[in-house]
Amino acid sequence: SLRGSWRLRSGNGSVSLRAEVPGCVHTALLCRGLIQDPYYRFNDVMYRWISLDNWTYSRTFKTPFDIRKWQKVNLVFEGVDTVAQILLNNVTLGRTDNMFNRYSFDITSVIQEVNLVEVRFLSAVSYAAEQSRCHKAHSIPPACPPPVQKGECHVNFIRKEQCSFSWDWGPSFPTQGIWKDVRIEAYNHCHLIYFSITSVFAKSAQQWYLEVESIFDVVSSKPIAGLVTVNIPKLQTQQTFSVKLQPGEGSIVLLVNINKSAAVEAWWPNGHGKQTGYNMTTTFMMEAGCQIEKFSKVYFRTVELVQEPIPGSPGLSFYFRINGRPIFIKGSNWIPADSFQDRVTYDTLRLLLKSAADANMNALRVWGGGIYEQDEFYNICDEIGIMIWQDFMFACALYPTDQNYLESVRAEVSHQVRRLKSHPSIILWSGNNENEAAIASNWFSIPYPDIGVYIKDYVTLYVKNIREIVLSEDKSRPFVASSPTNGLESVKEGWLSRNPYDTHYGDTHFYDYNSDCWNWTVYPKTRFASEYGFQSWPSFSTIEKVSSPEDWSYTSNFSLHRQHHEGGNIQMLQEVGRHFKLPQSPDPVKQFKDMIYLTQVMQAQCIKTETEFYRFSQSEIINGEGHTMGALYWQLNDIWQAPSWASLEYGGKWKLLHYFAQNFFAPLLPVAYEDKGMLHIYGVSDLHEDHKLALRVVVHAWSSLEPVCTLAKEGVTVKAQSAVPIYKESVSDLLERCRNCTRTSCVITFCLVGEDGLRSPTNHYFLSSLKDAVGLEKTQLSASVSQQDDIYIFVLQTTAIAPFVTLDVGSIKGRFSDNGFLMTEKKKMVVFYPWEPTSVEELESSLILTSLLDVV
């Protein structure tokens, strides 16, 4: 391994320092104290010079083996970011231009006993600009990001993390560095490069088998024969195969039949069963003493993307069947967890992914403007049952299709598919993010006569290249060319549909910041909602770390600087103002904190409304629309401390939205909506069996902790994996029955309860905006904290009904069992799960309790 300490110097040699590999220039400078935290205040703009310089990494190493004994020696880079010339002992080995590729250089004739390796980087920004200048055929929009993003231009001309040149939720940090492992490999005869396993269920034989693929580099001049043994002890399966490897890059595909008498446990998504995996050993005994032993985890699951006619509706369905069972997809969209990938550790990933599973999610979409995630990411998803919709890394842009570019992309795609296809968590490959829509809706104002060129480019890149490679490398899972797409209908229209947002086909992305987000009728009754969302600000404790006191107001330069979405801060104010009184505190810091709180309340409430709408639409068709089978909101995580659509702040802290997600994605949930004066309650269930339950509806006056009236409807059948109407009454009848109630003075709460302790979260329905609520009084909220083993119990008390009660313990890492709730009882117990050691004293002194009436 060549990990560890390297030398790093700037283009003119004025800066020279020690740098860790894997790593990048920014983190090396930070580590040596030569720059401040790049995320602090305005440093994203102040440190622009770093990415405009050309940096060189170098190191010397002794060869730890006798060179003459080996037929082939390679220098292997798992990831170079991005454009570099690679030299060993002053001999140029080759160049790199794709961050997502693996590069292997033959150094057999160049390596010596003591060696100097150099990686001479070229600024990604100047390279992209140069590529764009040289592209004479036709322009490839967009040239630059909107000014509000403070980003760099022509990112579509470089195979690099697209959002590293800026995005509407992230800064511009076009890194340079060796971002993954680098090592020397020496071998005789043969060497295993890729090893993958995919499981297949043969319906006719009712039997599982495995497709085990091994790709070798064979250095001998004649074929090498040998035996391969695959052993899975738990499944009483052992098979030996005679194989022959041809010289060059040879691959072997073995079909391993799983013993029919073994009971195979399938891999299931979170909430639908266990994530059973089996240990497998593969032993290669090749002639000439070439022996390799490979230990793997193998999983069994099938996936189908079902697109077929639906009775009573034009168009086609769009849903996933896992192991033959239709699964409603609940989750979010994943972006890179940091601008500097070397800071993303196993613990970072585990915390974020575990938070997704803890909020009842079963899926994430790895969005196409970031990176193909590290192996650990997919391993964790395999273990905890998070399904992955995997985009290829193309987003919101058109792309060149010249020969060099296509060759680079082809290498990238086959490398990534080979690397990732063994993971049961990945259920779909998707060619790009929003590029079909970009052409169909003509985002870049291309003159009509020229559009054909761009359509041809599109088909060339995603269909003739990417799709072709995916289909030849991996037949075990579906592929779509874009998201949003009309699926098979897009294919029928030549891969570019006239309207990729058609609710009768495929998936949709939907954003609307001008309508009232509490009104469910503005949302599309789509087959699959793969992106939708609203912004909020991260907590004050998160912002505080990267700002100074003069920044702490909603209209400060800092607050404007961090907002990379045009008009975003104003949109949040408008959305908040529809239903809440805006903060008027004379103290600017108090006003800022109140505003942060309200944006989080608003975001949570908006996405709750929209997601519940998607969930209750899963079993019905209305005017030809419905059968919604997926809700992936935008977005799960944050790349820095800034206002964004995320439900997890940078560092992992849960926003109110994430606490709400825990409830709106609950496996059993009653959902209410109003239509033409009628209140409808649906029972939504992801459980595998029907349940007879009681629906409890409680109406409260805002002015009293005693319920005005309660109603229990017994014997309600909530059907397995569906959404069924369970209650219907006109709001006026309901209010009349609960005397003294008006729309503005009362609120409805409801839950489902079963005999066997089965219970849904308690849901609520507001009959009016909270700014119009009558009878709400300021409450005295108090909490006592006690420790129990390694968790902490908070007992809350209130003197009046309190909406959106929020517990915040500042920067103490951990999460609560519930937060942002409507408190309708005098007492409530909330559990705090710490992520690092803390104490009762620390928690007590950090705790801030807020409810809606604390906003002044």
C-alpha cells in the first residue's frame, strides 16, 4: 500500500507540506494549519485559489520485494480526483481524467529498488474550461451555474463529482487529490481484479442459483487451467469447477446451484423481514501454484420493476417487487456527505444510514450529481435493509459525446457496475438525473431546429453506451435511462418522452414553493414520487460553528451567502407566513433562532402533508391517477452547514422533518385529509397481514388539556400493504357533535390501536392555520432528566396544549425518540439516545425547550 504520508506542493512551489493519502489538497492545508475550516463563513469563496492552482503529490518508497521475481508489477489507483499525469522515476506512465475510474499502470520495466512516484494535477476548473473551449461541434449547456451558487463553469465537461463545482444546496470546492486507495501489485501467472456474485431464482426449478463472476489478468503466454471450489457451509452447498483462463483479461462465470434441501432465507428491505446473508468461500487452485482464496457475504433476493397496464387507468404502473412482493418505497435522496471525501468515515456513513432506517425508511436514491459511494456505504445498506436506487453520475446538464469522453464513461460504467453489482441493496440503475426532462422541457432554450443533435447525443450516451454496458455486465436488476422518466413509455417514444412528468407513467420530481403546502390537491397523484421537498434552516448549534455573532440574523450577508437557491430565504418566509405568525422579537438573535425553528416546523409539516398524500394514494385510482408506490423526498443529508432541503444536518443532527419522517413513514399509520368539507381518514399499512384495529379520534380545544370529545370506532380492518378509507364525516357534523368547537378553536388527533400492543403513531389534523388558532395559551414547559443504562429519559410537563414541542440539546450528539410533537397531555416521556458519552448535568444545562407560542 502507498497510503500514508506524501509530499504536496503548489504549482510554483511556494507552498510545500506533508499530506495524507487518501486525501485532498484542502484537507491537507487544513490539517497543517495553513487554512481555516473551509466551511467557516465565506471561506468557500476566499479559498477559491486552491482549486485554481495545479498541485503535485509525490513520495519515495522502497520496493518491499525482489523485482526480478515477478512477471508483472502494477501501480493501481482506486480513485484519482481528477486530471493528472502519473510519473514513476520520471517516466510518464499515463494520465487520468475521470474521478470515478480505477487506473492501473504497468510498471514492470520502470520499478526500481527505490522509487519516486509523482501525481501532477491540473486544476479541474481550468481543465473543464479548456475542454469546453475545444468542443467546437455545438455548445453543451449549461455553461455556468446560476450566480447565487457562487460556483465554477463547465462541470459537464469533466468526469468529476458534478456538485463539487457548486449546487443549490452546496459550496464550490473542486478538489484535487488521491481520494481512494493506491498500491503496488506484483504477480506471476494470474491476478484476480474483480469478483462478483449475483443471485438468481429459477422459477421453473423453484431453486436459487448464484452467478459468480471473476475477472483475471493472465500474464502467462498460454492458457492456465485449474479448479475453483465454491463453499457455503450454512446452505450445505459446495461445488467444484474445472476452468481455463485465456491470456490477457479473462473472465470466468460459474453457475452455482444452491442445495435444494437447504432453507434459503431471502434478503428483505427494512421493515419487511431480515437481511440474512451467508458466508461463502471461493478457492482458486490454478496451475503454476497460483492460489487465491476469496471470502464473501452472499445474499438472496429478486427485484422486478413492474410496468404494466392498470385497470381503470391509462398508462402503466411503476413499482418494485422484491422477492415477489410489491413494496411501497419509503425514503429519501442521498447526496455526498462532505465536500472532502476523505472526511467521510465509516462512522459518518453508519450514523446517517442508521438514522434513515430509524425513521422507517427502506430506500435511498444515490443522486446522479455526486459520487458512486464507497464500498462501506453499500455494505451498511446490505446489513440494515436500505434499498438503493443508483443513478449514474450525470445531472441537470447536457454532456459531450466525443470519442474520448465516451471511452472514459464506458470504462467508468463497467468499473462501477463490476464493483457494485454484488450488493442486494442496489435495486435499480438509472442513467442520469433530470436530463430527459431538461431536453423535453427545453431548460437551456435550445432553438427548435437544433434539438435533434442533443437528442442524438442523449441516446448515444445513456442508451447506446451506458445502458448497453449495464445490460452486458448485470442482468440481475432493472435499468431506466433517467429520472424522472416515463419508463417504458419513454422507451417507446425513442427514449425521450414529450412529458417525463406524466403522472400515468414512471416517476416524477415535483417542487412548488408558491402554493400552500398544507393543501394536498397541489401535489401530483403520481405512480412514484422520486423527488419532492421544501427547504429549512439547520439548528442554531450547527450554524454557530461556522459563523460569528454578526451573522446571526435572517437577512445577514452570511445568511444570504449560504443560501444557494434563488429566493430560497424569501420562499421559506412566505411558506411560514401562510400558517404561522412571523417572529417579531426586538432581539435579533432571538428572532433568528425563532425563524430557524419555524422553517423547520414548516418544512416538516409540508413534507408530512405531501408524503401522507403519496401513501394514501397507493391503493386507489382517481380520474386515472394513483397507485403511488414510492415516496423519496429531497433530501436526506447535508454537505455543509446551510439552509437546504435535508432532514439531517451536517454532522447528523436530526431536523424536525426527520422526526416527522419517523411517523409519516411508520409501518402503520392513520392519515387524514379534507375534501369538499368532508374529513377522510385512511388506514395505511406496510404490514404483511390484515389487522382488526380500533380507530381513536380525539378532539381538543386549543384552550384545554381535557378532550372536548372522543370517538372510538372498533373493528376497523386495515388491509395488509395498502391504504383503505376507514372513516368519513363532514367537518361541520364533527364540530357540531363536539359542542363549542369551531375550526379555529379545535384540533383533531387520531391513532390506530390493536389488541396485541400494535399501535400507530398519533397523527393530527389542523382545521385552520395556527396563526388563526383561538385559545392557544403560552405554556410553562418543564423537563426532568434521568439516566437509565446508556439512554436518558426526559419527562416533560406542560400547563396547556403546546404545538410543535421541540427539545434541543445543542451540539450534544444523539437523537430523541420523538420531537416537534403536539403535546395534548400534561406529561410526556421522551428518550434521548446519545451517540457519544454525555451526562444528566450536560443534558440539563444544554436543553432548550421550545413550542409554537415561544416564538414572539
